[in-house]
Amino acid sequence: MEVIIGCGFGKKDVVTPAADLYTSAYHVTCRRWAASINARVWILSAKHGLILGTKPIAPYSCTFAPHPTHGFAADTGPLEPRITARALRATVMVSGIKRAVLLAGKDYEEALEEAAGDILSFRAPFRDLAIQRFNNGRRGYQQQLMIEYAGRIPR
């Protein structure tokens, strides 16, 4: 099973495997759920495209979101340019993934769909289930469901 996890703003400040770079509670819950089903983890990175979770990368500031909602320190400067749809499509093609579970925000899902929708089939079961069960797809609800569904994939 392949699981694609979107990158996040909170990061460690050293080069580390991509899956371990991000520090948010949502990202940690995603990694734990993926581990519970023995999935191979991929990171959907706004800077690097689709990369294997074991690949070491340095921290960066970049997003697929058109208007980041997180603040940055004054010395951080502007976000780096987002990866292009063409570059993202190329990284998806190189990865060889054909089907996956996606654990990421709507901006990341839209970027992936636009770039690679015809070569990659994916679904976001926890967001869909959160909307069905709680009438809200927010990450907190998704995290609750990932904990509940440890070791299994929602249908």
C-alpha cells in the first residue's frame, strides 16, 4: 500500500528523511497510521514534488496553498516558488505509483489531481469519512479517525 502525506509548515531544522522532517501533530498522526498498515510513505512536497519518505531533505519554506495561513518570522522572507504542475507530474511518473491513499489538505489534493490525475489514482478516505461522520473534513476530525482506524483502511 502506498500512502502520500502532504508536507507541512512545522519542520525540524536539520536534514532528515522526508517523512520525519515535518513536526505537526497532524503529520505525526498520518505517519503513525501509515505505519500501522505497513504502508510505504511518500511525501507530497511543494518544493520537491512526490518523494519517498526515506529520502533525506533539508528544511524549506514552500506551499501549494495560494495564500498561506501560517505566519513566518520577519527574517524568513517570502515563500519559495511553488513546484509547477509539470514538475510534479514528472516526479509522480518517476515514482511509479499508480494508486495511493492521500493524507493532505485540499490545496495539495488539487495540485496532485491537476498534475497527475490521469496517471495516479488516489483517494482521501479520512477526509471523506470525517465529512460523512462529522459534517466537517477538518484535520482534527481526520486525526481522530486515523487513531480509530489504526491497522485498517476505511472503505
